[in-house]
Amino acid sequence: MGFIRHVVCAMSGGVDSSVAALLLKRRGYSVTGVFMKNWDSLDENGMCNTETDCEDAYRVCQSLDIPFHQVSYIKEYWHEVFSKLLKDYEKGRTPNPDILCNKHIKFNHFHKYAINTLGADAMATGHYARTSQEDDEVFEQKTTAPQTTLFRDRFEIRNPVRMYQAADLFKDQTFFLSQISQDALRQTMFPLAGLTKGFVKKIAAEAGFHHVLKKKESMGICFIGERNFESFILEYLEPKPGNFVSLEDGAVMGTHKGWFTMTLGQRAKIGGQRDPFFVVDKDITTGDVFVAPTTNHPALFRDMMRTDRFHWVTVEPPAELVKTQMMECHFRFIHQMPLIPCTVTLNMNGSVWISLSRPVRALTPGQFAVLYKGDECLGSGKIMQLGPSEFTLQRGRERLLAAAQQQEQQTPEPAS
Ligand SMILES: Nc1ncnc2c1ncn2[C@@H]1O[C@H](COP(=O)(O)OP(=O)(O)OP(=O)(O)O)[C@@H](O)[C@H]1O
């Protein structure tokens, strides 16, 4: 028998991470529970919900008889997640703070804290996701020699660890993990990888974690909580009033306080309008928000996008893509939306073009395009640019047709 391995489990005070810690303990590891505090505020009722969450996590650790720590990443969250989120809103994009929180906080600062400060052999979370490693392989990662040269060759990683969708496909959270580093993934365990949510709840009940089971599921946006998001974000951004403009005829339909919180596809709240209108585009230089009637207006449907530099979880782009510059795989930009077949092309600067097999509604700049090959989550890139909408294409075809007809009429009689 070797010595007992030490695993640090990120504990939110929720069901999933409580059961994750319990399972790690049952597997015979020495487990430490750590609660992260990333946001410092009281909610609308003057209650600090992170305190009750922390208390809940502590009680679970007590009943498991494992050490408990609390660590604050308020500063880091502010600089690396929240300020980036505000910048994206100012550029007219709709960011995803949960993906950034996993990338910068849980799988960077927390990972380093677990391994370097607490001396753990691995970290764990209650995420529903799977990796290509067995537990024992995770522990072997620590013995790999530290990097000796200043730069690690991008193509040096042998046997990269892959990230797969969880057995419970409905609960799968790889979408939110699509930006995490290979370094962190190599030292991470997901104890819930093979379990369904229902089963996890049953384990929690049997273990007597009633205070945890009673809690409401998920608290909305990462650490900000359930409050009204629009009024919350407007506390941090200068108002940028502008007009609602009808896309179809250019008519001004009303005014708004700022386009930050308006995301493509959402219903526009236009004063005095009885019929529903939907946000289909924004012009951040003029402040115009373009709207169109009907929720499935062709101006909302597109099948092409370009990302920023794509983050591949295994570090290198798939061999097939490097070799041929093209790859067939699957795409989603919203958690739990059905996967859509797509073709990806790789650009010189590491960004990708993604061409979907059919147009989808409300592709949105700032959101992450997440790619899957089979059940492997390959990684993601932030959507920076959209291809033309169905509406634009339709109009283009109509103009071409009209021009052709006009030309036909104008064609001079052939000279005799
Ligand atoms: N405040 C926190 N402190 C420590 N770990 C956290 C915290 N918030 C989230 N985590 C970790 O990230 C995982 C996923 O968090 P998420 O917010 O998606 O909650 P969840 O899937 O509902 O899980 P849980 O039921 O454990 O809250 C958690 O299982 C936990 O390991």
C-alpha cells in the first residue's frame, strides 16, 4: 500500500460538490473541502448568500470529518472575469461569465492553490464532465518533471488528456469547461462523471445532507446570483441611450437606455408597442438597436461565424484540422442546445471559421462557440464575427433578380 493521496475538492455548498467530496472520501483519499468566495455583496434583501453557501459547505465537511478552508478570489474575479465582462458589453457583445470563471478562477487560481499551497495531488469539482484519465493517472501527473526551458513547445504535450461529456448528457457541463487549461485538466477529477443527477441526489439524501438538498438549484450567473441582471449591470456601465430602429423599413420605433443588456433574439421592450419585436442587430457607433417582428424572423438566422484564437483543450488543434485545414464536427453556443453538424476551417492566427449545416437562431458575438467530436469536447472560441443573416441573403437575391429583370427590359433591340 502506498501513501494516501490528497485531493482538494471545490465545495459550493450545493448537492453536486458535496457528493463529489463524499465519493472521494469513500474512494479512500484524504479530502480537503474548499469554499471560494468570488463576489462581495449583499443581495436585494440585505442577505449575503455566499455566507450561507459557505456555512453549508462547512457543515458537509464536518459531517464527512474532513478539513475545510475558505479562500477569497474577489480581486481576481473582479479583474479577470467581471471587468472583461463589462468590456464585452461595452463592445456590444454578450459575454459568458461562467465560462470565464472556470477558466480563470476555478481551473487556474484554485488549481494552483490546491496543488501548490495545500500540497494536493489533485483537485476535484462537482462538475458533470469526464476526462480520459483514470484516478491513478491523475496522480502520476505530479511526478512529471517541471518545465526546464523557458518556453514549452506548443506541440510537446504527449498523451494529452481529453475532456468528454458526462454520462448524464442532460447535466453535462463540458460547455462551461471548454476554456480550461490542459495543465489544470491533467490534475482534475470529476467524481460525478458517470452519475445521473437523480442518483447524486439519492446519495446526498442517504448521507444525510438535507440542508444541501433543500437548496434551490443553480444560482444563475456564476457568483452574481439571481437578482435582476439588467439593473445590476447598469450599475456598472454608463448609460448609452439610443433608438429602436425597424430593420425592415428603417423607421424609428422608440428609445432605449443602452444596448449592453440587450442580446440578439430577445424581445425588445418598446414603449407603446403592442406587437412583439425582437432584437436582431446593434450598431454600437450610433446606439441603434435594430428590431424585427416575429421571433423567427430571417434576420435572426445565420450559419457562419468566426471566433477569436480557438482554445483547444488538448492544446493542439486536431491532427485532421492541421493537415487539411478543415474538419467536420459538432457545434453549440448555448448550454444544452442540440449539437449541430458543422465544418471548421483553421486560420493562420489560430482563429476558426465555423460553417453550420443549417442556420441557427440568434448566434451572438461574445458567446462561445464550443466544438464536439463524438462525445469529446474539443474546446471553444469566442464568437467575434457573424456571417450574413438569412434576411440579408434574401434581400441580396431579390436585388440581383430585380437588377437582372431591369437589364432584360433595358436590353436594346439587337441592331439589324
Ligand atoms: N463558491 C464555490 N466554492 C467552491 N467551489 C465552487 C463554488 N461554486 C462552484 N464550485 C465548484 O464548481 C462546481 C460547479 O459549480 P456550479 O455553480 O455549476 O454548481 P452545480 O453544478 O449546481 O454544483 P453544486 O451542486 O456543487 O453547487 C461545483 O460542483 C463546485 O465543485
